[in-house]
Amino acid sequence: MRFRDVIGQESVKQQLRLSVQENRLPHAQLLTGPEGVGKLQLAIAYAQYVACRNRTEQDSCGSCPACLQYQQLQHPDLHFAFPIVKTDAGDTCDDFSEQWRNILLEKKYFNLGDWYAWLGVETKQGMIYEKESGEILRKLSLKSFGDGYKVMIIWQPEKMNITCANKLLKLLEEPPQKTLFLLVSEHPDELLPTIISRVQQIRVPRLDEQQLAEIFSPDMAHIANGSYLAARKLSDEQETNNRFFNDFVSLMRKAWLVGRKKDYAALQELKKWSADMADAKVGRERQKAFLQYAQRQVRENYIYNLSHPEMNYQTSDEQAFSTKFAPFIHDGNVEQIMNELDKAEQQIGQNGNAKIIFFDLCLQMIVLIKR
């Protein structure tokens, strides 16, 4: 991966390039920032730039033997550590190296949930286990290929167990010669303070909205709040979000008609709405996703009343609805509405009767929207 393959982040790219050009590479660096802004991609592009023998001021050449190996993530001096879940398939990162290369080459941008889903273990929590620290030491003790730098990229280092973290600390204190550690973290506060004190931190900011708007729609770029990954997922899920929006509007309008206008025909429509939402064909994951969407929309409508559009993350259709609906979400009911939606989500997750849960939610919305 070359710098030109990483979306935006020009100031960070320049900082990394200069460290190579001026021959002042810190042996351990920590790239931190929000999810989906290109931290891991920057780390790989930086490592390739270090290894390239024909680099320019702006980027690696992309055609020398080292670059060709990096492009396939198969350079002998490039090593990765990342969270895994122990299975019969193995208990170290090397046992999952093929899956790791595949997700990087195919998706490029992904998060921890995507990685677990790729492995087929999304219901479990991964970790960088103690055994991995021995593998890291072994790899970095080997002679480098062509007398270049050995690079160890640790993705999500906050997932290291305490023994592994302490052993890594010793390596950071006394690193092997010509070794470059690149830690990529979204939660650096979860790392050992002693590790933080031994790395140079590089803050990777959110992407510029305009840059995302050149790839996705302006609505998607705004809602994504500077995350390429969020924008891509929103774009992929646009059809689903449109259905969620229509379901949310239907729920709130009918609840308003019953509570404010005593429109009992709307009450019958709410009963049908709750039955449709409870249909087994919808599925519990989709039901939970709708309730999460509804919570986000309640938050956005409450914020809408503050008249600070830069704080709102909605599509144009959602904003149009909020112009009329937002006044009904206020200090007197916003907390209770959020609590009811959250409670319904939890009950669905606990395999409760979906028809009862959604109809009870409708009744609660009638009372709360009326306030």
C-alpha cells in the first residue's frame, strides 16, 4: 500500500515522509484516532516507504522488489500482530495470516467487528495472547532481509493481555537493531502507561467531509463524521436505512395522532405496525438495528432544537422530517423516550415476545410524544 492509496491525511503523510527523509525514525510509534480514518493503512504505507529503494519525496515507487512484496503484504520483514480468538485452527497470529492478508487486500478499511465476522467468530471477544509476545520476539530477532528495517505492526494493541503487554514493554525498552514498531490504536487510554511513555504518538484526525463527499453522497459524508468506514457502511446500508426511516416516521406520526388528536384509527394502524415489526421474517438483528436507529434519530431531533446544524448528522430526508418533529422531543421526554427504546432493544436481545415488546413501545410513545 502506498501513501496515494490512503484517503486524505496529507499532514500525517508528510510527517511520516519527513521522518524517513531526515533519517530520524523513532523505533516505536503509536498511531491513534477514531475508527475508519486510515490509521492501519497509513502504518502499512509508511512501512513500505521505509523499505522502498527508489522512493520519491512523495511516495514509494510501487515497482521495486520491496514494494511489490509489500503490495501483497508478503515482505519478509513485515510482521503483524492483531486480536484473534483461539480455535482449533490455531492460537497465534501466524495461524490467521492468510485471513488477515485477504481482509486487508479486499476491504482495506475495516474495524474489529468486521475482522471477527471475517473469522466467523463475531459472537466472541478476541485478544492478543501471551504466546504472541514470544512470536514477536522471535520474528524481530531474525536477521532482516537486505539489511533493511524489520517492521512490527500491532493492530489494536489495547487487546493485549497483561502478560503480553509487559513483555512488549521490555522489547520497547531494548528493541532489536533496525526495528520499527507501529502500534495502531483507537483506545490508547487502555494501554499500559509505561507503553505510552515509550512511543511517539501520532494523532490521525477525522477525514475532511468534502473528501468523503467526493466518494459518497454529501448526506453520507456528513453523517459519517469523518470516517471512511462509516460512510462506506452507510452507503452499503442505504436501502435498509431508508426502510428504518420510514418505520420511524410511521411510528412517531401515528403515536402523535393517537396522543394529540385522539385518532383511534391510528391506534389500529400502530397495532399493525407493531405486528409487522415483530414478524419473524424481519429477524431479531434487524429489529435491534431499527431500535438503535430510532435512538439515534431521537438524539438528532433533540439536538436539532439547539439550532446548531453542524452538530446534526442526518440525511436530507431525515432533516426535512425533523423540521416538524423536533419540537416534540424536548427536556421533558427525551430521556424517557431513549430509555424505552433502549429497553425494547434489550428485551429483543433477550428473546422476548417481539409483538408484545413493539406494541408496548407504541403505547409508551403515545404517552411520551403527547407531553
